[in-house]
Amino acid sequence: MDEHDHEHAGHEHADQEDGEHDHDHTQDDAERREADAELEREARRLVALARIRQYGDPVLRMKARDVEAYDDDLGRLAERMTALMHEAQGVGLAATQVGVLRRLFVFVEDGEDRVVVNPVITARSDETEVDDEGCLSLREVLVPVERPCRVTIEGTDASGAPVRFELQLPAARIVQHELDHLDGVLIIDRTDDESRRGALARLRPQPVLGAR
Ligand SMILES: [Zn+2]
């Protein structure tokens, strides 16, 4: 799942000034710095999004291959993906989304950055929940997707050491979304027909070179 929650923070304080009071210049400076920082975050978000493959790109429909070599390139890729995820203000990013057809993704769990290479879901709850999901590769779209509430995911970290995460929502939802990317599956494939039609109408028409 990609986040859409943090985009509006920081604007609340800007509209209060009406000129009746002597301004506290220290406060004005602080507000200006905060506004500047917000503009910079937004600029960085847009630059990051421009580096993430967008809907219509056929690579998003392709199946990624297992990682076999745990080399420096893999470590650098994981670091680059983690940085890009944060700059894009997302909470998960799959290698497919940066055009690399290898089975790894990064995500955030309880504020911690995680990497899973060759991920496999080894257990999932019968209990499910429907909630809206967005995606850094389908920027205009937010659609309801039903997912198991708890999953266990296993794989390795970027150095090849085994990792195992027992996750609840929201992290459980994030890893299922990212694992889908490695199989060429998108949220519009997981939602109901009406939501899919609405999403496809919002997505700019583009030539679809994949199987669908
Ligand atoms: Zn996504």
C-alpha cells in the first residue's frame, strides 16, 4: 500500500495572520521555514514519483525472477528503493516498480525500514478486511481491496540472512500488495468490478502492451 496521508500536513498554520497583531518575527520565520520545507518535500515527492514506473508501463505486468546473487548491487538496489519509497511518501515499493524484475521489495513496519528478498507468504489468516489501497504506480487510484488481516512472510534480507515477519494490519496489507507487484498483479485486479471501472476511467488511456 502506498500512502496518501501525509500530503496535507503543514498547511494549517499559514492562514491565520490577519495583520491586527504585531507579528512575532521568530514565529513568522519558523512558519516560513516550515512552508519552505513542505514545498521541498512536495518537490522531492514529485521527482521520486517520476522515477517510479507508472500504469501503462508493461514492466508492471511482468513476473519478477528470484534473486540468486547476493552482491553489492543488490544491497545498493535495496538502499535506493528505500530512499525512493520515503521520498515518494510511500510505505512500500517493489523492485518491479523501478523496472527491476527481481523478487524483492521494501516496506515500513512500525516506523522501521524492511527489505524482503525472495518473499513467500507462509501463513495467512482466514479473517479478512476490506480497505482502500493506493499505489505509487497508479497515482490517481484508490480502490477497496480485501486482504487477510494477518500474514507471515519469509525470505531473506539483502545480505542473504533469513528473515521472517509475522504481520498484522496495516503492514500485512502492505506486503501482500508488494508481493502482488512481483507477480505483475495490481490493485485494479483485486478490487470489485465497479471500482475497477472507475479506476480505469481515471487512469489516462495508454497503450496496454501486457496480456490484459
Ligand atoms: Zn503498488
